[in-house]
Amino acid sequence: DQKDSDSLPEYDLLDAILHGYVEEGQSISTLIASGFDEETVRRIVRLVDLNEYKRKQAAPGLKTTPLAFGVGRRMPIVQKYPN
């Protein structure tokens, strides 16, 4: 039986890191400076960034947070823009 806890930190920790990174736009260094373990932060941020492409595979959904999953999550869904 596969469980989330086999590959991810506890939900309370994961939620706090995701909230800071995705919803508040905090940098990795800010998250680490606020007390989170560096290896855990870097791993979670990497997973979020690697899975960004999944947003484009499904139809756009309703917005359920004040932000559109971060600051537009770096890449508009319909048109890419240069960095």
C-alpha cells in the first residue's frame, strides 16, 4: 500500500512550505530562514516546479485561493513568455 507519507513530509509541514512558496511567493532562502529544513524545502520546491506542466493538461478550473496558484505560477496557461 502506497501512502503519501512514504515520499512526502507530514501534511502540516508540507502545507506550511507550500503556503509560503505558492501562495505567499516566498523564496527558498526565506523559507529556510524561517526555520524549515533546507533539504526538505529544496525537495518540495523542486517537486512543485517539476510538476508545473500538469496545470496545462487539464481544463482551467475555478480559483479557490486569493492567488492563481502563486503569481500566475510563472507561465501563463495559453501563451508562454520569455524569462
